[in-house]
Amino acid sequence: MPKRLAVLGQPISHSRSPAIHNAALAELGLSDEWSYEAMEVAPGEFEARVRAMPGEGFVGANVTVPHKLAALAIADEVSDAAREIGAANTLTFAGGRIAAENTDATGFLKSLPEPPEGKRALVLGAGGSARAVVWALVTSGAEVRIWNRTLEKAERLAEEFGAKAPGATNDPHEFDLIVNATSVGMGTAGTAAEPGADLKALHLDADSLGERHQVVDLAYGSEETELVRVARARGATVVDGLEVLVRQGAASLRIWTGMDPPIETMRQAARTAWHRKNAPDI
Ligand code: ATR
């Protein structure tokens, strides 16, 4: 019996998830039976597509923009994380039922160099990605402050999850862990209008970043983001967006297969896929 997996989104053609997961399935010796593909799905087609999948041999799916709310709504069983975050990125089909989980949160936690308990964390952003990050940090016992370009959204998110409301400035001296969960830097590395533009958009003073900081940038593009480059140059411990993507994928793969995911193989596949996808079309 083939066991199919997929990532559902729109757009989806640039997703690195098929490369990451197929490399992992090969490493685990599962490629004869298991496979992972990308599926472009428009919002109006999402529910019908998902309901058809178990009959087509699918045992699970990752779900990305713009379907993470719909993925939660369609599920028969929902994890605490997915329910509290209000979004799901991982579906499992078994016994005629659909289970939903959010591995954006668990994958983010796995990507951290140290457990965040007791750390003073600054989360930049208040959109969908930030919700998973704030939930993960607050439930792990970090002290979380949220900053967002639109301050009211940060205030609402802080209130909902028991984090602190935005401060007037993002002074890195006040924090141990800084997470960029905005779209600043996403796909724009190397084409940024001017040096310093991303840090300016995030209201971060580069000179205040140093060795005592852990910096996580959920954004990734064809090259290092400005935040990753600057933080690394200043001696901070840095986790980039591809590492978080890999950890999220690994957490999903563990749910579907019950096996330990081969993280290093997945990392290499993410970075190779990145170069291949970004190669000029000739
Ligand atoms: P995602 O699902 O990736 O989180 P989203 O929900 O659209 O996407 O959220 C995007 C986040 O990036 C928001 O926090 C947004 O800030 P606003 O709430 O003010 O829109 C932030 N963002 C996007 N472009 C930005 C920019 N140029 N400067 C600062 N923040 C930006």
C-alpha cells in the first residue's frame, strides 16, 4: 500500500518541503512505500481536496498559506497547540478521521539552541507565524514581549497569550532571545534597497546585538537575511529560517511515521533545494 504525503498551499511551486521530506524518507529506507509531493490548492477547493485525499492513498499532509485556518476547521481531532494557536499545519488521515497538529510551534522550539524557560524574549511580528512563536515561548515559560509595526495587533496578541505589550523601543539589551516572525527579509535578501533597511524596519539597533543574544529569523530567501548576517557578525547565536522549516518538517514526519527524523539529511536537502529553486531559468 503506497503511503502518500503532500504539502497543500497556494502558491506552492517554490516549496522546499518535497525535497526535505523525500530525502528524509529515503534516508529512513521508506522511499519504496512513502512519497511526498506539492499540491497547488485554491482556497475554494481546500475542503474537497482534503476529503478526497485518504481515498487516494494519502496518510497525511502539511498545510501552508493560505490554508492553516481551514486545516484546523476541517479536523475531527485537534491538538491543544493547534487549537490555542488557532491554526494547523499538519493533518493526519487515519480510520476515516482527520487529526490536526501545529508543528510550526514545536519545530520552532526544537530549533532553539537552549530551552527558552526563564528567558526574556522579544518577538517581532503579530501575524500567523508570530502566533505560533508566542504560544510556544509563553507555554515554555519564557517572558515574552511582542513588537509589531501595527502596534494594536501586538497589544491584542500579548493580551490573548499572556505576553507583555509592546515597548516603545526594541532595545536588545533587555532581551536574551530575539525572534523575527515578520515577513521582513522573506525572499528579499540580496535585493534589499539599502543596507540596514531590514533592521530599520524591525526597529532593531544592530550595534546592541552581541554574543549574549540568541537570534531566530523565521524569514529566509536566496541568501542570508540581513538580520542573520548582522547578528552572526556580532557574535550572536543565530538560527535561520531554513533550520526552523526543517525542524517543523521533522516534527510532522515524526507524527506520520513514528520514526526519528534524520535532521542532518533534511538540512542538506533544504539548502540544496534552495539553490536549485533559485537557479536562473535557462
Ligand atoms: P505570516 O503568516 O508570515 O505571519 P502575516 O500574518 O501576513 O504573515 O504577518 C506578517 C507580519 O509581518 C505582520 O506582523 C506584519 O506587520 P503588520 O501587522 O504591521 O502588517 C509584518 N510586516 C510585514 N511587512 C513589514 C514591514 N515592511 N515592516 C515591518 N513589519 C512588517
